[in-house]
Amino acid sequence: MDKKLNLFGVRHLSPGASFHLIQYLEEKNPKCILIEGASDASGMMQAIADERVKPPVALLAYTTELPIGTILYPFASYSPEYQAICWGVKRNREVRFIDLPSSILLKLKQEKQSEKDRERANAFYTFHNEIYDQLAQRCEENDYESYWERNFEQNLHPDTFREGLAYQSAQIREMVVAKELASVPYDFSYNLIREAHMRMEIQRAIVEGYKPEEIVVVVGAYHLAGMEGDLPPLSDKELKRLPRAASQIALTPYSYLRLSSRTGYGAGNKAPYYFELMWEAIQEKKLKDLPAIYLTHIAKIQRGKGFNASPASVIEAVRLAHALTSLKSGALPVLNDLHDAAVTCLGEGDLTSVAEAINRIDIGTAIGSLPEGVGQTPVQEDMNQELKRLKLTAYKSPVAQELQLDLRENLKVSSKEAAFIDLNRSTFLHRLQVLQIHFAEKMQVSQQSATWAEKWVLQWTPEVEIEIVEANLKGETLEIAAAFELREQLHDCTDIALSAKIIRQACECRLTSLFDHALSSLQALSTDSNNFKETAHAAHELATLIQYGDVRQFNLKPLVPILQQLFLHAALLLTDASSCDDKAANDIAPAIHLMELISQQHYETVSVEVWQKELHQLAWRDDLNAKLSGIAFSILLEHSLATEDDCAKEVSRRLSPGVPAELGAGWFEGLASRNRYALLSRVALWKELDHYIQQLDEKEFVRSAVFLRRTFGAFEPNQRNSIAELLGDLWEIGAETAAENLQAELTEKETEKLDELNDFDFDF
């Protein structure tokens, strides 16, 4: 590299680096600015510098074939690369990225490492990080971030930043380079290839006619050594030999939350909003005011939460922060000093009381934004158009907001679009769910309005932006992408319940052609299914859809005969499925509840008589799972298909000393899993349960108590209180006395007994 070439090493996301870089650009007034970043994104410089773009934003490179891989280049308003781009574009200078193209970077990133390689890599990076920690300790700082802020961010003297950082980076690189080659040869080679490519791009600019002194190169300070000396550039022949992945690159909004987690292209800081405040203070030549600005923000949040955070407290906090920094011979407080001052003066010494405020002012809630049509994939554009069409742009916020939808036609408006706007919103949100774009989460609504009402919680995050970009791999619009996703699921589907779920999703997403295809798949699978659980869940999916009626403007009549077939098939599978152990019963029990729900909601459509006949079989047989028999018996009681005498006899039979405790208690658990209030009115049941307990010897009592405790643990406090009152009357001690005994605090001896139950050995 020519010695006249202007090299400037930066730390990504550093306001101090941005300040010094702008001064350097003003001094050198280059005709060409070359910046570390994927070279195929150079065409996006104008978009990045667009005045309508609101940072934080990120360049997102992603593969267009499986496996999906991504690389992020995040920019805050105070990122030196972002400031260099804006400076150059505004003055019509040549501005380019010079790192490897994203297709190569993504392919190299996909290379697999062995477990041994990863262990060596972890050891190396631990060693590397310890060097920075040791540097901070030698300067009597708590950590490297405090050292960096005091020596670089707060140092606004001309040239000191550039020269100091270049020297420090060169020294550290010299200390680690040999160990890097030995421990992580892949990473070592990866960096060498990148630097060789950057040298190639610098050489290309010179060949094109830019003089070395007319070029400013902006790279991470660690790479400065790779830009200097006589190292050769990458040749065109070598570049062609590098592996590539099919990829695209887009500009996308980002967030301070993600910057704080240090995700992305090896860059980030733990306090992005604090550094924005610093950047604003530097620009306004008020860096000395930053401690007061920061602590005033903390105090404002504290007052909003009802804490005492007066102006006097802020003044004391500022004084304390300056006192703390003077102990380390600093000129201005660093963030750690401000934290200590905030805890002491605004949190009264309690970190927990001020932690939320510190977090909010350190990190911030900012999410960047792009003007329509800037740097977007087709799906991003479709997403923005849909948000606009459906009047949902106000929900594009980091704050979670509820959205209530009424899917019925609104007869009070003049246009068809307005009349069905909530139905169209529902279709849109369901398509996002299919594509796993987590912008909206569906909540439960009341049973009375379940067929026409929906409630959603909407929240915009940077993850949503990335998920939208990734959806572009499946289609150019949300509708096409959702259809592709469901079609792929259907192609590999062997589960009848999943097939039925896809039918429901096709209806909710208004994908008519896919609906017919999924229906055929379900019919084919239903003929071979012998799985009660899957068949019951499939029937429930269709039953839920049919309940909507025509509110979704979808022809659901073809589903009715299939629901009838599935319901009957599942009912006939019940008895065989109930010959199982308790672990399997935990899966079957919810399916029984779903079948009973269908029988109640669609009693005119499905074969309720066959279902209840099968429940009768399950309820009275002793050779099937006891818990499931209890559930079946409970359903029979609800429909008055079992009498009070039947209940007393069955409790007596199931809960007797001759029956193993786990079977009796399991049966009672099933019985009590449904309408508990109905059980409270059946005095005969509690008499028999009381009689059963009274007959047990101590060993059997403990064994039964273990199982019954699990059952009664699921009861609500008022239900347990009612049971105590009922038993109090049975024991003739009075309802109030029994209830008081139940609610009394446990003695030490009783607590020990309960602990013994937790450790009970069942000998199996």
C-alpha cells in the first residue's frame, strides 16, 4: 500500500470515532471513500444516506437457498461508517464498500467447525478478551468499556484518537496473531482473505485514476495492519475460486435493543441510547453536560414511577459522578460512574429500584425506519402496502398494542373495503402467523363472540423486519409466500391433525386453491388413521372452522361430511386408545375433552349417540386406564347419563382398600378434571371418599395422599374451601371450623410430613 494512502481505523458504533473521522474527512477532502462492508452493497450508498432514512438501520445479507444464513451490518446515527457515507454522498464523492461480496461471506460463514475446533476457538477468544481486560486493569478501570470511554470517546483532541487507536490495535494484533493461527486457523484465514480483498479494492480505485492521497479508507482498527506494508492484494483469479452462496442484500430497520445485545457484524455496544446522547452532546460541543443530561433522564423516569427524584437529587448525583471519576484522574464521568451515582442518589442505594430506568436510558427503545421503496425486497414492499391499506401503520411501534377485530360486515360504511376491513386485517395477520413473522399474537376471546371476533396484540421489532426479509425466499408477496409455506408443509404431511390444521390456516389466510388440495390430503389420510388423538384433533380443527359459518366468506359445506366421518372414526377408536399407561393418558385426555366439546357444539351434525356409547364403555370398564375412565364418568354425570346412586357406587368401587392407591386416585383425578362445581353438589361422592380414606392403613394412606394431593392441588382456593365446609358438616365439626383448619398455617411437623410425600418411594 502506498504510504500516501489515508487510513482511518475505527471502532464500530463509536461517537468519538465519528467525530474524529468527520474532522479527518474535512481535512483530507478525499475524492474517494472506501469503507469496510460487503462490496456488493456499494450500490445502496444513496439509500443509506437518504435524509428520510432514520437510523438505526442495517444492511442485511441473506442466502436465497437453504440453509438460510444472514449477515448484518448495523448502523446507528453515530456509526463512523454511516457518517462517512453521508459525508461522501452529500458532496458527490465516490463512496464504496470494499469487503468480500456478501455471497462469499455467507458461504464462508456456513463452513462447519468440529467440536474440538470450537473448543480451541473459545479458548482463543477468551485469551483475546483477557488482553483488553488486563489493559483496563493496568489503567485502574473496572472494565475495558470504561477504559475505552475515558481514553477514546471523551478524547476530542485532534489526531489523538486516530493515532492512539492505530497504535493500540497494532500492539494487540501482534500479541494474538500467532495464537490465532494456531488455535483458530479458519478464522485467521477468513480475516486474511477479507483483508486481501480490501487491498484489491483499494488497488482498483488507484488503477481507476484516484491518487492514493485522494482516497480515505475506513476499516475496523484491527484491520489497519492488513492495509499497510507490502502485502499483496487478492487477484481476480483467486477471487473467482472462492465459494459463493446464492444471496441478496437489503437495507432494513434495526433497533437499539439488538445493538445492545451485540448481535450483527461483530459490533455493538451495551448502551446505544447513551452513546446517542453522547453523540448529540459532542455535536453541540456540550460533552461536559452529558452527566447532567443522562442523570436528568433517569430522574424523569423515576418520578414517573412515583419515586422521589428531585432536581436536588440530580445535582447531588452529578457531583458524586464527578467525584468518582476524579479518583481515577478522569476529566469526565464514564457510564459506570453515572450508574453508581444514579443508584446512590436516585435509587437510595438500591439498584433494583433504579435498574429499569438505567436500562431504558442505556439502551433506549429506538427502532429505525425506511421510506417506502428504499432498499426493500418485494415482500417488504408488500408488507408496507398492506399495513397502509389496512390502516395498521400506527401499530408499527415497539410498544405492544391490542387490536380488536369484528369479522362481520360493517353495514354502516359506504365502501366494500371499509365494510370488510377487519376481515381483511384478520387474513393479513393469519398469513403473518403462517410465515412466523412475529408482528402479531392472537389472544383468546369470549366463547360468545368466538365465531366473529378476534383479539390480537401487535408489536414491531427488528426481528420482525428480518423475518419479513426471510419470507422473501418463499414468494414475492405475503399471499404467495404463505401459500408456498403451507403447500410445503402439506407435501410432507403424514399427520391427519396437521392436515386439518392446514385446512383451517388456508381458510383463515383465504387461500382457496390450497384449501381444495388440503381437503383431498385430509380425506386420504383419514382412511388410514388409527390414532385417536390425531383424529380427534383433526375433527376439532374442522369443527372450529365450521363454527365460523360464512363470516370468512369461504365455502365450508364440503367440511361437514368430513367432520362427521372424523368424529365417528375417533369415537370408535376411543376404547382401544384408552388401554394405555398414565403417560399416554396425558395425551389422550385433552383429545377426549375436544371430542366432548364437538359433540356439544355440533350435536345436530355429529353422531353424539355413538360417542356417548363409547364413553359409557370407558367409564364402567376396569381394564382401561383409570384416569380416562374417571373423565368418561364425569362426562356421563354432566349429561345425567349416570345417577347419584351410580356415582356413589362407582366411587365406592373405585376407591376401596383392595384397589391400588394409584388406580383409585387416578380415577378420582379424571373425575375431578372437568366440572368441579358440579362435584361439590354431590354429597354422596364426598361421603364415599371420606369412607375410603378412613379405611386405609397408614402405609396405604400415605400412598393415596401422594396421588390425591396432585388432584386437589389443581382445585382453586375457593373450591378447596367449599370441600372443607362440606366435610366439616359430614364430620359434624361445623363448616366454618373445617374451613379455618384448612386455611391455617402448617406446623413444622406438618411441613415435614409434606416433604416426606415429595420424596415418597413408589417401588416402581
